[in-house]
Amino acid sequence: MRTITSTNNITLETATERERQKIEIENATKGLAARYFNFVHNDVLSQNKENAMIICNYVQSMREELNLSDSYREDIIILLGNFSMFLGSKKSFKEVNRENTLSFLDSFRKPEDLDPLHKWIGTYNIYRMHLMRFFRWLYYPNIYPSRNRPKPQAIENIPQLKRKEKSIYKPTDLWIDEDSLFLRYCPNA
């Protein structure tokens, strides 16, 4: 990286470095809505450049390994961007420990009165799975296939949570009055 030093001895980032970062973000968000580029470029990059570049490299690597769908890429970008912002400007993904990961996942917990069906558990489990795959790639990017990558300490012993309900659907969600009226007169249910 080339730098320009001003007369006040303040190191300024060159335009070529900013352009390289912009190109990497464009490649990672290619084909997605502009808000994903803006989120990484304006929010994540301005707070933590290293994490923003790690997110872009991860998305590119996963595209090569798995042929990711657009919705999966969107989820990954939002999750990792929010995780980076949760960590703050001084903490890199490489410095994350188990407590940081748990506190981020626990931020999705909701009290019983706000979420009586415990829908937050599904979010917790999906984010846990995405973070597990991400940290495996982060620490062991050259091991293929990806399922052979060992678990790093940042995600070690983080259990998957079980829902308390067998189904989140109520009987009223499945049947409406017209259906029950039809079934009453139907010879074979």
C-alpha cells in the first residue's frame, strides 16, 4: 500500500487502496441490490476495514466453493456486517473469542412475553450455523472440502437450541371457516 504523508505527519490512504476496496465490495455484492454494497461500503468499511475485506473475501471464496444463491449471500453479508459492527472498530474477526460470539448470538434472545412462540431460536440457530461455517473458513481457508475444516475456539461448544413448541402453527392457521364447511359435506375427508 502506498501512502501519502501530509505536512502534519498524518498518513492518508491513497486512492488506489480505496479503489481496490471498492472493487472487492462490488465483486462480493455483484447481482445484489445496491443496499448490500452500500451497507458494506458505507457502514462496515467505515468502521472496520479489515473486517469488511474479510467479509468480501469470504463471500468470494464461498461463491467459488459452493455456488451460493443470492439470498444466501445477502444473509451472510448482513450477518457478518452486523457482527463486525457489534464487535466495534477495534476488534478484528481474528481476535473474536467464544464469549464475543455468544454475546452476539444472545443479543437475539427475546423475553417470553414478546415472543411466546420462541421464533428467536430459529434466528439464533441459523446465525450460529453461518458463524460456524465462517470461522472454519477464516482459520482454515485452504482445507477442502469445507466440512473437513476443524472448529476454531471462537465457536467451540456453542450448542444448537431446541424449540419448546413442536410446531409454531396453530390450528387456526391451518383451517378457515370455508374449509371446515366444505369438509362437513365432503363424503370422503
